[in-house]
Amino acid sequence: MRKWLKRSSPGYTFIELLVATAVMMILASAALPIARVSIRRQRESELRFNLRQMRAAIDSFKDWADSGRIASTELRLGSENYPASLDVLVEGVLLANDSSGRKKKFLRRVPIDPVTGKTDWGFRGYTDPPDSAVWGGQSVYDVYSKADGRGLNGTKYREW
């Protein structure tokens, strides 16, 4: 009879394994929202960086055009020396008084909007109102994301 009363081997019981599994599931479920917010914060940071990069390229184009370093054939009339599209910044423009045919490029590529996953950006022209949702088509004065929704700071992505 005494043989049956002794413990057969040291180890975990089924109840202990269930409790340990439940604790691990609770901890994992608490970490999941933190991971989602972290991924969203990273996308928003990348969106801000891409917008800053494109706006800096637009400003650089404007500076070069105002100083006369871009050939006049590359500029549209009535564009106030802003680029006609983002593709102009990628493909490059001919330099003024340069017969070699070299081009000045302001962007390596059109960045991808990390929120939408596309290179489809919204544009504002120099003559468009600041809150305009429709691009006039003359020039690219500003860019914005076409993503719906709001960022973690509560502002719409379109307003960044």
C-alpha cells in the first residue's frame, strides 16, 4: 500500500501546465496591442519622412528655377517655377547654359505612401486654396497623403 502513496516522479502536474499556459496567453494578449501601435507609429514616421523628402525636392527645384540654373524650356508658363509633376523631379531637368545635356535630378524615385502602399499622392498647386481637395494641374506646390483616417496624434493624414 505504501508504494501507491509515494509520488511516482518529480515533474509538473496537468493543472500547473494549464496555469502556466494561461499566464503566457494573458501576457501575449497584452503585448499584441503594443506591437500594433508600434507598427502604426513606424508607418507614420516613414510617411512624415517621405513627405519631408518630397517637399524638400520641390523647394530645391523652385530655388534652382528662381536662380536661373534650370533651362527655360523645362519650366511651364504660369507655374511660378514649381515642377509640373513628381516625375519631373525623378527624371531630371536640363541645366541652363549647359550644352552637354546633363540633367539635375531632385529625387531618386517617387516614395511609396506607407499607409496606402501606393505612390499615389495628392497634389496642391500654387494657385489652389490650401484646403483644396482637387489639384489645379499647373504645378506641384505641395504634396499630401491620400490615406483615409487619422494618425496617432489625432490629425488627418491629408493634413500632414
